[in-house]
Amino acid sequence: MPAILRSSWPLFVGLLLLMIGNGGQGAVLGVRAVIEEFSNETYGFVSAGYFAGFLLGSTLTPNLIRKVGHVRVFAALGSLISAALIVFVWLIDPAVWFVMRFVVGFGFSGVYIVCESWLNEASSNENRGQALGLYMFIQMIGVVAGQQLLLVGDPAGFELFIIMSVLVSISFAPILLTVTPTPISDTARPMSLSELWDASPLGCFGALTLGGVYGAMFGMASIYGARIELTFAEIAIFASMLYVGAVVMQPFIGWISDRMDRRSLLVAVALSGATFSLLGAMFSHLSLGAVGEFELRALYLISFLAGGFINPIYPLLAAHTNDHIERDQMAAASSGLVFLNGVGALAGPIVVGFGMTYVGPQSFWFFMAALLATMALFGMYRATQRGAVQETIPFAPVTPRVTAVATEIMTEVAIEQAEALEEEAEQTQDDNGPAADGKA
């Protein structure tokens, strides 16, 4: 780990600044939308613009890089993100916000692809898994730190938008001044959806439904907090807990997944996430800013546990899918799962927006609970159709916030780990074979 930090610290510093800006715009925009009296369903569509842009960017950016190179694409997309963050506070209109959210999503998708390609080239076979793990950890920390921007300024003003724009702009400096342009790592052509479904129905269904959950979490958490009358500081803590829980719990869940049937673990984790989501709905009728500290702390704890169980589901789905396909198909399958997750994320904010208007703020939790419970039930059904896999691929801690480039790299790392374990097991068997024969 120290070696990859020494060689790639400018990339990680730049990434952290980018992610603070990205996490901040999700939180600040939601609160500002409530201040500007946007309806819930209107902001649901605005929020969905980010995921539409991200999905399109994931498809188009590799071709752009092949035509003009890493540096130009990174600088161009980063500049668009920085400008869009200012336009939000300059032109306060739902249609303009939708376009800007689309631009931000498109830009971050491309920026991630460039960063992941650079990081792949900067790392070796020995430390590539550690490098990508650190990359995803920094992404999560950046999102959590971004929520805290609500503590340093008033969303009703323009200062926070300038801060986010500046953070994104200065993130270019450590990256562009130190990283050498390299050819992009080609992403594999995705498997057809029918082929992917035949290989892993649970992986496909889970990625699609989980996308809706992630879209609701990232796009509507601050709206929910504002609707139940949390203060800015309380919204920041509440939204952060959804991701802090993942940082704490994902390593533990990953360790378990390599030691038991993944489908059973998927069902258990999804049911746990659904349970804590239902508990969260219990607080939606309260004005938490006017009730006791106990209720507020209970909401934080539920947010921590719900996020802790929800966020690790994606790598579990990826690992479960890999267990049912050939190793030369895994990179292509990962691209398909990223696509399905992105499609699901488009619908999440829109459905929650309408639900919060016509049912109430508790729809934020009910929507996630319903999708997670449905996923768990489908997992139980699949258990009756196909038996458990005996040989599995090691768990790789990927997240939907990365593109197919990082997902494929982590899949390759998992394959290398599996092959190393197989070689070690064969070597152990060869070493023990003669002794066992002698005793016989």
C-alpha cells in the first residue's frame, strides 16, 4: 500500500476533491430545492438527470478518449462539471437543473473512467487490487465529506456552490500535472442481457432493483431530511450515515461471503436492509428537529445500519454472477451489471419523488424496503431452481459509483486471486500426497 500511495498520491488527492464536490452537490441541491419550493416529483426528475448522464457517459467516454486522449477529455469534462455547479445557483429553474444534473453525471462518469484507467496503468499486478480498493474507499470518504458542506454554509446562498465548483476545479491540478497520459484500458463488450439473464437471473434482477435503491439514497436523502424538518447539520449527519455504515460493514460482509453460500447471504443482507428501512419509516411522521435527542440518534443509527447492509449488496451480486459464468466472460458480465444498475437508478428518484408527494416522506424508506424485500424473495425463489455453487470467486469490493473499467479490473484481480488459491491448494495436495500414501 505505501508504494501505490507514493506513486499515485496526486491522483488520490484529486479524486478526493472531486468526490467532495460530487457528494456535496447531491446534498446541497436537495436542500436548496426545498428552499426554492420545488415539488418532490419535480426534484425526483431533476435528480434522475444525474443518472441519465452517468449512463450515457459510461457509453460514450471511451470513444472520446480514443479520439482525443485522456488529458483533453479529463480537462473538458471537469470544466463542464465546474461550470454546471455555478449554473445551478445562477439559473434556478427545474428544466435548467435537470440539464445541469445530466451534465454533471455525464462529466463524472467520464472523469471516473479516466482516473480508473490511469490508476490501472500506475499499479502493478501485485498491488492492483489494493490500489482499486483504496480508490473506492476514497470515493466513499469523499461522498461522506461532501455531505458535511451543509455545515459550512447556507444552501440558500451561493457560497456552497462556489466552494463545490472550486473543489472540482483545483482537483485537476495534482492529476494533470503529474499523471502521464496512457492508452485507455478497453472495456469489454457487454454480454447481451438475455445471455446475462440466463447465466444469473438473480444477478440481473438484483442489479436492476438495487439501482433503484441507490438512486433513491443518493438523489433523495437530503430531500427526505428537509421534509421531516431536520436542520442542515442533522441532514448532513443523516445522509453521511448511509455511507459510513458501508465503510464499516462491507469488509465484514465480504469476509463472510467467501465462507458461505452467497445467495443465502444475499437474501439475509437484503432482508436486513429492508428491515432497517421499515424502521426508518417510523420516524417520517415526526418533526425530528422538535423532538428529543433520543429519536434523532435512533434515526442516525438506523441510517447507519440500513446503509451498512444496502451498499455491500452490489459486490455480492457481482460475485454471485461471477460464480455462475466462465472466467473469460466475467469482464463482459460486469459491464452488463453496471448498465442494469444504472437503468434502475434512473427510476429511483422519480418514484420516490411522486411517493413523497402523494403518500409522505416515509415513501423514501418504503420504496427501498419494497425493492430489497422483492430482491430477497426472488433470491429465495432462485434457491429452489438451482443449487448452491461449490467453487466461488473471491469477493471484490466494487461499488456502483465506479465505471465498468474499475469493475473489470477488480474482476481480473479476483480471478488472479482465485487462480493463486487453486495453485496453492494443488501444491499443498502434491506435497501431502506422498506422505499420505506412505501412511497407507
